[in-house]
Amino acid sequence: MLAIRAANLFYDSCLALLYPQACAVCGDSVESRTLGVACERCWQATQIFTGNETVCWKCGAVSGGVVSPEQREEVRCRRCDADSFTVARAGGTYEGALRASVLALKREPHVCNKLVELLVNVQQQHPLSQATRIVPVPLHKEREQARGFNQAGIVGLALARAVSLPIDEISLKRTEHTTRHRAGMDARDRRESVENAFAVSYPALIAGERILLIDDVFTSGATVSACAKVLLQAGAADVFVLTIARPLPY
């Protein structure tokens, strides 16, 4: 296994030398294809969450305070009290290498190894480690046809393969083609725009499951909360949210 991994790394490094790719953040060469669209230096400069941060236990918003590990589940920002999901976590902040990776994913259906490893690390932390089924946030059929793929589905499939969880891309549907969330929309507008935008087509596949809901970016939480609401109504035991990134401050 180690020999195969070493051979793959060598082959990957050779490809990077023969066909160099410019970092989408700084413009320097990307040293390895496993890094995706950003170089190692830009990955190191991006804030990646380790799981040791003090965050709102429910929505994952980073807090400025410091508490003991035993008190982490008691931390609440109160802004997410009305959200339907159980907990939400992200891989890091929406900046640098993570921002570039998210934007690239909207153009090309590929998740680099670096990003998969990051998401696996978050998924294996409590309570997301209790998940039994992966469900990507769906795009409306018209939007998915226009893009050619659903980026959340691509991320969900890559993660499902890495952690050996089943992926369900048929049960949760987007029934309304809503206006895209824009900068300047407040939380209320965002929530109203997606309030009735989702439905569960196969509740038997959802009932009793601890759903890991996948999306690219957690902004206000409106979209994942609307998804979580219908999943819980269909009988899901929990809905854990995992996104690539989230902006700071929340």
C-alpha cells in the first residue's frame, strides 16, 4: 500500500512538472494535482478548521471565546435557534484555497484529494461521525441541466466513496426554481426565498436515518435549514450539515 501511494505521488509530481498549472489564488505553480487549483503555500495560508475551535455547537459559527472541551456542546450563538438542522460544520473559511476550490467546482465536476481529505476529517468528528446516509443539496432541474452537474452531488459522491457511506441523490428534490441568493439579501429574505423550495420524494429512504447534508458554502444557513426541515418531516432522525467552507464573520 505504501509503495503504491509513493508511486502515485511520484507520478502526480511528474505530471505537475510536465503540465504546470497556475495557482488560482496567487498565480504560482501548483506543485501537485492532489492540491487542486491552489498551491501548497495558499493552502497553508487558508484557515482550515481542526475541530478544536470554539464554535456555536449548532451552526458552527466561530466564537471568539475559549471554553474547555467539556463545555463545547453548550456554546450557542442564538442566531441559529430557528434553524432546522441538528448541527452544521465546515472545512474552513471561504477564502484563499477554499474559495478558489469552490469556484472551480462550479465550472468543473472534480474534487481534489486535498479537499476530500479535509472533508473526511470533519465528517469523522462528533457528531457528524454518526451519519448513516449522505444527501447532497439538490439544484433545480433546469439549473442542473444548464450547468451539467450538481456540485454538491459531486462533493457528496467523493465523500461517500472515502468514508463508505451510501449516497442518496433521489430522495430530496428542489421543486422551485428560486432566485439566487445575492449579496445584500438579509437573512429573512434568504429564508423566505427557499422556504418551500424542497420536498422529499422517497420518505422510506429517509426515515430513521441520520442524514449528512452536503453543500458547498454555508452562508446564512437558509438553504440547508429548508432542506433539513423537509428531511425531518419525512422521518430523518437527525440532519447534520457539512459544507466546504463558510464566510467569516457569520
